[in-house]
Amino acid sequence: MTTAPKWVEHHGLRRPPFGKDVDDGDLWLPSSRERVVDSLVDACHERGHVMLTGEPGVGKTCVLRALRSHLPEAGFRLTYCHNVTLGRRDFYRQLCLALGLSPKATAAAVFHEVTHHVQELGEARMHPVFLLDEAHLLHQDVLDHLHILANYAWDQKPLLSLVLVGLPELTDRMTLRRNRSLWSRIHARLALGEARPEDTAEYVEHRVQLAGAKGNPFGPDALVLLHEASAGRLRDIDRIATLALKRAARHKARKVDRQMLTHVLDADSLD
Ligand SMILES: Nc1ncnc2c1ncn2[C@@H]1O[C@H](COP(=O)(O)OP(=O)(O)O)[C@@H](O)[C@H]1O
Ligand SMILES: [Mg+2]
């Protein structure tokens, strides 16, 4: 059994509370985020295509994980594309691998392999959902081709759903004249915003409790400052809150107050 680091023990926690590895069942889903997940779920049921944008660290990839656990396993086959920075041929080869197919040599053969598989899934009443994370990095030649995949239909019914997730500049790219065919096929266009002040407090509480905290080690003033400093982006909250807990442990303090957090932020901005 691995023992928890000293700073974690100091705060009476079982594990570091702000780690990246959040179990699907432990995700923080206030009603505002639940609504975004519901819209994604609806789009998949309707066999539509979706786009979700938001600033770095607001929780987009975690929303995709929530989507995975909200969709019934029977009926949907989700495929997560890890690297969207590839050219068209390699993009389809990767898609083949993710689908458990053998990648073919030419772009046409790969495309055929993917569409054939999609059709088979359709016949088995499994709706394929392709999740393209960091989609603002997609090569233009992949974007040029995606509308063909998006338009891929059999018996008038779309055979797959595309879920494009990325930074707000994804919208700028999609609204370029060149991409208007694909853009017009994206039915649901969703945005994930930063946490509001009360969300930040709730998020911190949620994560420390899951790590076994008896009370909240962050005082109300510290939470206000944490929200300002992170602008409500969860990844920044995680980083700053962890630094603060470590500093509190070094100073043998039970609570993180505003002064402690100010020191942490000053030191952080020097790095
Ligand atoms: N719903 C959530 N529940 C719990 N933690 C979250 C949630 N969303 C984001 N986080 C935390 O914030 C970090 C960044 O989230 P992530 O989804 O990777 O952001 P993005 O994809 O928008 O850059 C995650 O590693 C996780 O620690
Ligand atoms: Mg992400």
C-alpha cells in the first residue's frame, strides 16, 4: 500500500485532493454542467453532431468523461481520438486503430474501412460517437474531409455522431467560409464557461471531501481569492489549491487563509 505524502496526512486526507485522476463517479457536476452533459447526450440520441468549446482547464475533457458514463452502453459506441494533429491519412489510420480495425495503406482504403465498420455498427443498432478532443488543432485537410464523414448516411439516417471539443478559436475556424459545410451540420453548439465564485467554493468542497477531509481546509476569504486568481478555471484552481495546502502543511497550519494564499500566489507568479 502506498502511503500518502506528508502534506496530505497533515490535512487529514487520504490522498491529494486535486489530482487529475478523477473517477467518473466522482466528477463534480453542478446543474449548469449537468445541462451541458444532457445536451451532449440528447445530441447523441438524436444522431446529431455537436461542438463544445471553452477556455483551457474549464473542464471540457471531464465533460466528455461524464458523457461516457451518461450514455447507455448498449446502443452507443464511443471512440476517443487522442491525437487530432495528424494529416488526413494518419487521422483515419488512427481512427481505424481506435475502432479495432487494421489500418490500410491508402487514404481511400482507410476511409472505406471506417465507413464500412460504421455501417456494420448501424446494422447492429450501435450508434458510433467519435470524440475529437482539442479539435481546434485539426488540420485543415481533416476538417475539409470531416463533413463527408458527418454527412455519411444510410437510409437517410446519419450513421455516426461527431463531438468536436476545443478552445474558443475552434468557432472562429468553423465559421470560416471554407468550413461552412461542416459548420452547418453541427446542430448543437455548446460552450462551457468558467466556474462562478460560488461554484469555485462548491468545487473545492467537493474535491476535499472526496479526499476524506472532515472540514474544509480553505477559509471563505481564501476561497474568494482562489476564485479571483484562477478566474474559475478548474485546472488553475487545482494547481493553486495544491500549492496552498502544501504551504499550510509546511507552516503547520490547519487552515488556508487569505494571507497564506497571497504568499502562494506571490511565489507562484515569480516562477
Ligand atoms: N467535472 C469535474 N469534476 C472534477 N474535477 C474536474 C471536473 N472538470 C475539471 N476538473 C479538474 O480540472 C482539470 C482540468 O479539466 P479538463 O477537463 O482537463 O479541462 P479542459 O479539457 O477544459 O482543458 C481536471 O484534470 C480535473 O482535475
Ligand atoms: Mg481537455
